[in-house]
Amino acid sequence: MKSVLERFGLGVGMSVVAFALVLVSFRPVYTLDDITYAIRLGNAGELSRYLDSRVDISLPEKTDNYSKIQAEMIIRDFFSTNGVRNFVVRKVGFSGSQEYCVGVLQTRNGDYRTTIFTRQRGDRQLLEELRFQVNQ
């Protein structure tokens, strides 16, 4: 009887250790869904979590490559000026090593065809390019 209890105790102990290792090694994985959710909310602060160190941003009036901090300010201004209402994903796919998403950003000032390009960097999918074009 004692050997059964000893084996049971050993099994529980090993399970606890294995579970602890899983928790310690857990790192968040960011996905395109997280990025589109932040856009849907019009939350530039949340979206900035997913920006690469340099980001290409295309707006109807300007296009440039920005640092992560500059990109957040540009996006925040665009979202607040236009009043984001919703973001509807139309297409998701892969082009080489990039994942992309095409959708429609619905704002109080009209709709914008939005294209998102991301690239996997370690355990994170980072936004490299963001385009907002007037939807005609």
C-alpha cells in the first residue's frame, strides 16, 4: 500500500513541477487579431504595443517611415481626428514572410480602406506597415 501512495505522491509532484515549468516558459504571442482589435477600438496606445521599431504609415495626405513613438502619435491623431467607429476585416493572407490584412476602417468622417502588414519577430507579430486610403 505504501508503494502506491509513494508513486501517487511522486506523480503529483512531477505534475506540479511540469506545470510550473510551463508557466515560467509562457510568453505572450501577439497575433494579427490583437492588432485588428486595437484598430477596431481606435486605441493607438494599445496598437503601439504591436508596432515595429520603424513603421511605414500611409495616410491620405502623407506617407512616411516613422519611429515607433512617432507612429503612435500619427495614428493617435488620425484616430481622434476621424473618430473610429469600427474596423471590418475583409481579407487576411500571407505574402512571403509577411502576414497582411485588408479591411475597412469606419469613421465618422467616412470609410478608409486599410492595409496592415506584419512580420514575425521572435514570439511577436509586429506591425511594419499601415495604410489608410479613402474608400471610394
